[in-house]
Amino acid sequence: MTTLPTTGLPTTKLGQQGPTVGLQGLGCMAMATDYYGPTDSAQALATLDRALERGVTLFDTADIYGEGRNEQFIAPFIRANRDHVTIATKFGINRFGPAIDQVRIENSPEYIRQAVDGSLRRLGIEVIDLYYMHRRNPAVPLAESVGAMADLVKQGKARFLGLSEVSADELREAHAVHPIAALQTEWSLFSRHVEDSIVPTAAELGVGFVPYSPLGRGQLTGRVDPGSFDEKDVRKLYDRFVEDDNARLIDAIKAIAARYDATAAQIALAWLHSRSKVFGLAVVPIPGTRKPSRLDENVGGAQLLLSDADLTELGSLADRVKGSRDMGRPSDRS
């Protein structure tokens, strides 16, 4: 039986020239939205405070989350702790209708200049620590988009640059235009597609990796009941949650967790942190939560060391996962 540490997080550096942050960040997407059901605002604010107490310093949001409301919600916390936090936000997804899939990808230099000013205004700060391109529009030359982002660094509106959900070749092309501090892409026990070429390329270039959905949108916690999702909960659109075979894989994670007196979530995060040594790059997952108790749980998982045998057993799970990581039922996807 292993006792989980209760101290604060160690730090790591994102990229060769990026910011130094706590070993695990906080995904703030659901703080002021109903993507994962209703939010208790007071509890969400308490979670931000608790995160900083435990050594979490990277706070991740985007202008599309709640159409700017998310940035506004966390803004007072960011300003009150400006010298101690690294704020990351993103541009690139622009909503044109009320449905969650009614969005377009915007990467033009003109749009980027407009987007950064909007985020700075909503956050109430003078510079964004880590500014991401949320998604890539292949119709816009990557060099133009990254060049416009580089101009933001020269103008003092952004300190470091990041990309999200790009290919290995796109990462390499962008990094040649301006150093990329971090790549943010889904990576978890159930989603290991990035290990084929994207993660090795990031390691080669000295780019830090920020896995989003490291707990599979809550699925890897073993506490999610798809039948209880609120009508606005976006997880209703992911077929992975209704596959019975996946529930059996969660049971395997729980069995390993019992050997460490840990939770399934902590085991999933510990496995992901172990990949940092395997690939030789900084890995800073950003599990999202709106509850201080879950924040404490996640921090414990960041410091849990798993045996080689357990890592091997866990590593075999991804090949048996049923369903796509993408939103929408299989019949809805092209």
C-alpha cells in the first residue's frame, strides 16, 4: 500500500524557452459554462484558490469557453495572483450559432490581432503568458498565423506561444517560424494517438506537452454515469461513454488503484506523468475540476509513482478502447 504525498507540486519548464509551472495545471473550461453540467460559482472560485495553494500555477482557458465568460470569470483570481500564476488562453474557434458544433476556425492575422485584444480585455491584464492557436485552419498558411502570433510577443501582448491539435509536421513548421513553448492535445490512457509521431517531435524540438482531457472528460475517474448527464452536458455526444467494454477497462484501473490506496483518476494521471520520462519532455496535464476536493485528488495523482508492472498493464488498455475520441456518434461523423 502506498501513501499519497500531500505536499505541493514540483515545477517543470514548458519548452526550452517557456514558462516554469507546477507539474500539473488546471483546465478551467467548465468554470463558467455548463459544458459538463451546472456550475457552483462559489465552489469553482474556491477551487482556483485551492489549486494555487497546492502548487498549481498553470491555469488554462480559451476565448470560446462560454463565448468569453470563462475568461471573465477567472479574471479576478488571475489579477489578484498575477505574480504567481501562468495564464494560458487560446484563439481560433469562433462561434456563429447556438449549437456547440456551430463554429468556424479562424487563423487569419487580422483575426488573431482582434482575438488577443479581446482576451486581454476580458482578463484585465496586459500580457498573456501562454497564447495558443486553439485549432488550425489549413486554408490559412501556417507561417502567416504563427508570424502574427510572433508579432504579439514583440508587442508585449504574449510571452510564449503554443499550438493545439496540430500534426507533427505542422508543429515543426510553426517552430521554425517562432519557438513554440507548448503543444496542447488530448492525451490519456484512452487516447494515445499522439505517441506515434507528435510527442516524439515535440521532444525533439524541445516543446513542452500539455495534455487536455487527461481523465477522458471524467470517464477515467470511474465515477461518471452517462445516464445522469444534464441535457446540456457535451459528453452526451461522445460514444465512448456508452460503450460497456470501456466500463470494464475502468474496472481494471480501479483494481490497480486499490493496490495504492488511490483512486482511478490518480492512477490515470500518474500513468500520464510517467510518459514524461519515457519520451524525455515536460508533460503538464490540465485536468479540469470545479471542486476543491477533486483538485486535491488530482494533485495526489501527479506525485504517485507506479511500478513498472502496473505501467505495463495500464499501457495495454488504449488498444481495447471502443469508440472515437471525437464528438458525435459514429453515424454523424464523416
